[in-house]
Amino acid sequence: MNLILFGAPGAGKGTQTGSLIDTYHIPAIATGDMLRAQRRAGTALGEQVKSYMDRGELVPDNLMIDIIKERLQKPDAKNGFILDGFPRTVAQAEALDRKLDQLGRRVDAVIYLRVSRQVLIDRLSHRYSCRTCDAVYNFAPQQAGNLPRCSVDGGDLYQRPDDRPEIVAHRIDVFLKHTAPLIDYYTAQHKLENIDGQMSVDDVRADITRRLSALRKGAGSR
């Protein structure tokens, strides 16, 4: 199954990605990780990526698509993938569709985790990360002055600069402005699965599983 996981910062994508990997045994492909991997590997694509990253510029869409196309041809993605972080615009979505068509593949479903702006702000403003393993935790404001250590590796917990309340609202507004049009794009293709991301983690997981199971059954009956 070829999936795109889509939602604003704080919508819960990371939590649900782990469940999808376990259920469908397909890799999660995060564009930020891929860029860093290409750069470390020193490939031809990696050299091009490095030139943009060293200048602090965004990697152009056509180069991102080439990197994704190469990644999707790896053996572990033979039975499907979960794209996280791409596409971010309609132009990128159109380019992705063209590249997948060249590979004889298509996006099966786009999972959109729908969460209100205020809930997103509350979630991110209370989010803390481990300095060593990047595990994520949420704490009420009154707990901020007495944080425990990471339960995974005992590392210090801290609040990332872009999770501070004064930055969070801007991040969400940027998402709504630049990537929300993807909702209409994939709705028109009848691929959008609109999930209430404000339910409990288990209920969100169950809803995603139910919808994808129905899609698989429908595909098998055709």
C-alpha cells in the first residue's frame, strides 16, 4: 500500500507512522532524513543536495522528486511506502504523481489527520524532546519546571525552539497557507481519508486501520 501521511505540526503523524509500519511492513520515508542520507553518502544527488543545504536554501522540487523516485525503487519499498513530509504543495503532488506513473505505481490513500488550530497550538506548546534520542513527551505547563528524564535513555528533556508558544502559531499558519490546498487536490482524486486527529491515539489508529482495510478489500474485489 502506497500512503501519504498528511497533517499540521502536532497532528500526531509520528505516533501513527509507527503503527502503520508495524501493520503493513512498509517503510516510512521522511524527506528530511533522505536529504541528510544522500548528503552523507556523497552520491551525485547528494552533492547537489549539499550545495543547496550549505547555502541554507530549499532543495528544488525536481531534485526532491528524483531523490524520492530513487528511494521508492529500493527493495524495502517494493510492497508500499509511507511518505511523510512530502508533498507539501499541489505542484509537488502533481510532480509526484507523474514520477509514480513512470514507475507503474500510484498513491493509494492520503491520511489527513485533522486537528483544530487551537489544539495544535496547545499540543506543541507543551511538547518536550529528549536531547539524545529525540523521544517526544507532553507535559502540562505547571510541570515544565520539574521535568523527569527520558524514559528511553535517561536523557535530558528540553523544548525545541520551534515548539515555543510564540513560534508554534506561525508554523501552523504556514502549513494552512501552503499545504492545505492539498486537501482539495486529493479529495478530487477520491484518495483523501479525513481522520479526526483529536480522538485518542488508539481511536485514531483504529479509524485509520478500518479505512485502509476497506480500501484493500475494495481494491481486491475489482
